[in-house]
Amino acid sequence: MNSLKLTVYRFVFMLPFLLAASCNKDAPLTEEPDPVFGEPVVKPKGQPVGDAVSATIGPNGGVLLYGDMVRMEIPPGAVDELTTFGIRPISNTLDEASSNPAFRLTPEGTRFNKPVRISFLYDPDAEGNPTTRMVAFQRRDGVWCGNSTELNASQRRLTVETTHFSDWVWFDLLSLRKDKETVGAGETVNLKLLEQVLAELIPANHIDSVPLAAMDDIGFSKDLTVSGWKIISGPGSLSPKINTNMVHGDAVYTAPTTIERATDVEIQVEVESKNGYISDRSAPGGRRKLGKLILLTTIRLVPENFVQLIVNGVERDLSKTGNDAKLVNGSVYIRLGGEESPISLTLQCFGTGAGTYPGGTDSGKAVLYYTTYNGGERRNAVSFYRTCENDHVFNGTATLTDVGQYIEGSFSGLIFPMDVQNCEVPPSTTVMFNFKISSVSPSR
């Protein structure tokens, strides 16, 4: 989105006044915002990406959970009769580049007698600053709208109240984005600070009329300043750059010319908002002030041939162990170690292209074979087990990000011993496997 095409105010600058008013629609505006002109962004409805959970809840109220990600609290008196409530993960159309799933809450089209509380739990490893974090819902016309949000940083929880259901997601008002997660020697990563843009307001005292425009380059609002780009750990160099709004909102990281082993590089930038705040009734005065914010991101440096294995949380760098990657008969094979190595494994992805391969032996799926040698004793494990009915239960997911001169990707999941024969689920071992290996001439 070109910020010169629209006259808009940034979300962090205008939202304080709007959301403060929306908490009580009868309260007068103490600070009337200037007219705002812009176009809300209409986004498609998200598509299901997982199974739904549901529960029948009546006038006495109740709670519905989607794992440890979403909590729905229906108070007594919210509905007059038994009602089926549901939560289903869907694709995030507010921000397609985000890994955060959105959620479809049902029943849609029902107005509750009392507000329902919805809480979202965010990952402690999620990049971004929780101070800028809040929740949005999607209107029937496809426009996403911001909502007053309570932040409990110690519990990593965002909570909103609503009398209607639709599609919901949490997001960051300010984001530090990168175009690569990993880089090799001498390669570069483009970094960019983005802010959420606010669109038109009709009227200003109702939460449904706080629509969002696009994420855009930081710097339109004079309330926001950017400083302090720096590498706080790891090698390489960092060069701040002027963005489309003529502030140092971009930067380019350059990896060193040689990389001996896998290394994480952590990059920091400071953003300050003197007056911005988010309506949050759990904060002092009902205002979560933005103030000075530090945003962090991590880039992993990988050598030309990189293998990282994490077994039950213990990391092993096996980059120098005999390994190879190749395409044979329509499958990608990643092999590590051999008869003289204490560990050997084979990851087979039943396909030849980049993508996600869930556990299985059919086309488009993957399986991991794992062997350890200890004192001459050999133990075999694999990413599936057999039930008493001799059915196979597969686990784990492989991801191939590049299949070319190098084969790069990862596997994450559970493996099970092959020598356990009983009718119970066998003991499991957690395995994470990251790799970038020069490929052998393919044979398809």
C-alpha cells in the first residue's frame, strides 16, 4: 500500500481516543479526533486449517477451550437457552505473512445478553513487543476491526469482551519483519518496520467502526520515532536504511563471509511513541501506554553444510558427520551418520518440491528413521507406531524450504522404539532436525 495515495492516521496515534470512547458508548469524547479519510481493506474470509471444538452451554454459563490457545467464557445469563458454541482455527487474512492462526467463533449472527470474554494465549517465543499487542475481529463485509484489549503479560494472555461472534485474531500494531529466517556466508536479510494503518471512522464512538487498513512502512505518524538499530549478539553487519516515509524504518543485515558453525544473530531496534496508548481497562487509568519499545528479531547463520539435531531438548551439532541429501525415485532423502557414528537417521519426504510434509508414507508425506549405537547395542526408532489392530499412527512434520543446489528444511515430532510390542502407545522421544545440505546430483 502506498501511503501517499491515502490520507490516514496511524492506528497507534488515533486508536487511543477511539477505543477509549468505545468502552462506553454513552461517554462524551474528551478529545475529538480530526476527520480521517482512507479506505478500509476488505479481506476474504479465512479457510479452516484444523478441526473445531464445541460445547452446548445454557443460561448457567460455561467455558470452552481450544487447547491452550483460546478460552471462551460465557457468563450466566448470556443466552436464554441451550446453545452450541464453537472454536475453529482458520487462515489469518488480516496478516497473511503472520504465523498466528485466526479463529472462527460460533454461533455467528447471535447477540448475547451479556458480554462473552475471549482470551488468546500467545507463544512466549513470538517475536514482537507484547505492549503493542491487541485483538481484531472481521465484519461481515470483510473488514477487520480493532478491539479494546486487556493484556496480561505475565500469563501471555490477551482478553476482549464481545456480544457477537465472527472471526477473531491477535496482532501487533508494530512489527519488525525479515525476508529470510536463515542465511549463508555473505548473504543479506532485508529488515522492515511496519505499523498498522487506521482507516475511516463512521462514527467514532462505536468499536465496529474502527476498521483497519493495511500494514505499511512505519513513519507517517509524527508521534513515532525510530532509533537504535543494532546487533546485540552474533557476527555480521547492519545498515539502517531510509524507508518510503523518509525515516530509518528499514535495515539490511549482511552475514560474515565465513560461517564455521550455526549461530543465532539477534537484532534490536527502538521505537518510541510519546502519546500513543491502547484502551486496556486492566492498565492504570484504562490506558496501556506505548512509550519506548524495543523490538527484537533473530536470524540464524548456517554453514554450507549444516545439520542440527535436538533430542529431548539436548542439541547436537552434526554438521561434520557424514551426511548427504538427494532426490531418488520421486523422494527426497536426508541421511546422517553411518555404522561408525553413534547416531544415524534418514528422513524420507515422498515428493520432490518445497513444502510441508505431514507424517505418513503416502505421496506428500514424510517419515523419519532413527538409530543409536551404544556399546555395540543398536536401537531403532521411527516416527510412527503400530496399534493392536496393526494400524500405523504417524507423527511429526517435515518442511522443505529449498530443493536445489542445497536441500534445506526441518523435521519436528515424536519417534517411537521399533522393538516395543504391546497394545499401549510406546514411550516417545522428541526430535527436532534442521538441515542445509549440498544435494547429490538428482536421480528422479
